[in-house]
Amino acid sequence: MSSTTRRDFLRLGLAGVVPVFRGQESQDTATARLWQPEMAGRPQGRVTDYQNDPFVIGIEKRLRCTCGCNLDIHTCRTTDFTCTYSPALHREVVAMIEKDMSAEEILAAFVDKYSETALMAPPKEGFNWAGYLVPGVVITMVGSALLWILLRRQTAVSPTGVAAAVGAPFGTGLSSEDAARLQEELGQLDG
């Protein structure tokens, strides 16, 4: 019987799992070959001052990306690097800012071009107020109805009904002789 040390056992186990690279120099990750370039997404363009400008980000957070992701333009362009719509929309916003347009003018231009669906939230005017007010009213009404039902159920059990149930051990289905016999036997068990 051979004696295998724990160290030998671990070496054998790792040899089956981890490939041994002897004689190879470590590659620099910046110059290593990319085995699946299509998995890397699209290449990033040149970074400008507008990429992290709070004014641009504020406008982009109010506009929806048109790729169908339902994210705002800023979130889509900074998280989904495969999206080609959000960088183009970002360039549109930057071009409008460079024309000295205000935030409201930019939003209006996007609404004119892409309709009201370009906004992350509908404007608070006209029938849109229903979208802001109806959910709160419905939640309040349902909560009030549930509270009313719970309070009504609680008061449905009257105190006289409870006292009568305590006096007669199992309700009104017992005769007085059976109730007396039951009380006597319960007394024997306690004593």
C-alpha cells in the first residue's frame, strides 16, 4: 500500500483540473489575442467632455432610448455597449446643446421628432394627470375598504356572544345534563 500525502493528492487533483503551462511566458492582457471578438460588443468612440456632463446626463435621464430597452438614454449608453441607438441619441443631444438650446427646447425637439413616447414620464398636463392621480386614489379606496371590512368583522363578534360561549363549553348543542357531567369529569382531571 502506497502512502500518499495530502500534498500529493492535491497535486494530482489539480493536475486534472488546472492545465499546466510550462515554458510559456505570461501574456500581457492588453496584447493578448481576443478569441471571440463578436462577444466584446461594439468599440467605444472617443470620450468627450459631454460624456459625464451633469447637464447632458440630466437631459438624457428624461429621454427614453428608442432601441426598445425602456431605459433612459444615459443608462442605456453606459450599461448596454451593444446598443447602437443610445450613442446616436447622445450625439443628437450634444449637437442640440452645442446649438445653445435649453433643456426644455431639447425635450420639445425630441417630442416633435419621436412623439411623446420619447419622454420617460408623460408631461403633467391634460389627461396625463389621470396617470399620476388614479393609482393613489385606487390604493386609498382599496385600503379604506379593507379597513372597513376588518373593523366590521371584529365588531361582528359581540361580547355577549363570547360570554355565552364561555358559559356553555361546546356551544348550545349540549344538554344541561351532559354539560354538568362534562364539568364534573374535567374537575376530576384537574384535581
